[in-house]
Amino acid sequence: MPDIPVIAIDGPSGTGKGTVSGILATKLGWHLLDSGSLYRVLALTALNSGISLNDTDKLVQLLTTLNLRFESATEYSGASIILNDQDVSEDIREESCGNAASLVAALPEVRQTLLERQRKFRQAPGLVADGRDMGTIVFPTAQLKIFLTASAEERATRRYKQLIEKGINVNLRDLSADIAERDRRDKERVASPLRPAEDAVTIDTTGIKIQRVINRISALVEERFGSQPGFTR
């Protein structure tokens, strides 16, 4: 398993890491791990089951029963999230679910329980892992580590546009406050705080189109792994 290549892509929400990871996995023909979805699915299931978001024992028990898988979608939408044979991709992207996921992700016992499950996604021919601690905790030996960042204002605006396009009424100021609070929790949590790995390449996506980010990362892929099937810049 250690010989199976891993590209770890970390960063806060709204930096484009989900889109970038989906495109990379599709072009490379590698597996995809959207680790944030694991926490969001747990949060969604807990909310629907009436389980408190700080009830560690019940949350850990709930994790053992989740029947979750990723299914390939279009190149630019990463993967569909299938829970108990139902597509919950849209449900887990609700802001309430994202905030709840940030709360459960701060619990050390929850993160430890999910650790081995995440590592099982490392399968041939390779894995693109998207998250907040992929390069620091989950796959510390990943051959390529990327940390995407962007200004808080831009991240809030991106999310605002996404929600408006879906017909969801949202206040930009409230959204900015939610993102700032989520950033604070992620950076200050005791378990796996959000930070770039020491050997990560940091890319600021503020004001940059996704294709330029892909071009930058594709150059790094060629440097580390050589030419890959289906991957062109």
C-alpha cells in the first residue's frame, strides 16, 4: 500500500479543492476521497436521527453503521455521495450541514474512528485525497501535497453564487460570518487543526480560474509522477 501514490489536497472551504480534486482524479483515472463528505454525512445522519452533535459515543457508534460510497459523476462535479443507496450529494452541501460537520470534526474520537476508514481509500492505481488534514495526519507520506487557500471574502462570494444559482436565498454577510467561524474552529481545534503540511505546495486561488490552478498542479504531477494517462495540460 505505501507504494500506491497519493495526492493530498487540503485547505478551507471555498478554495476550489473539491472541484480540483474531482478533475484530477478523473483525468488521472485514480480513486477519489472527499473526506469532508464523510463528516458531512455523519452530521446529516445525526441531525436526522436526533443525535446531539456533542454526543461522542453515539456519533462513533453511528459511524460504524454508515453505508457510504462515492460514485463517479461528471468531470467537473467530482463524485456523487451515496448513503444507504440514496444520493445525498445536495443534502450535505447545505450550510447547516456544513456547520454541523465542522462541530463533529472537532471531536478527537470521531476523527480517530474515521482515520482508518479514510486510509482504506488508498487503492491502485492511486488516490486523490481532498480534505483538511490529508497531508498532515491521514496521508503524511503522500508524494504530493497541495494546500489551497483564498481570501475569506472570495470564498464567501463563491459560496453565495453557488447557493443563489440553486435558488437558495442566503445573506452574504451571514455567510461570511459562518465561514469565518468555521475557519476559526478548524484552525483552533485540538484534533488535527487546519494547517498546511511542512512539505505542501501552497496555491492561492483568489481571483484565479480553476483551469489555471489545474495547470499549476498538473505541472507538479508531472514532476513527481511523470506523464500520466489521460492527463494533459
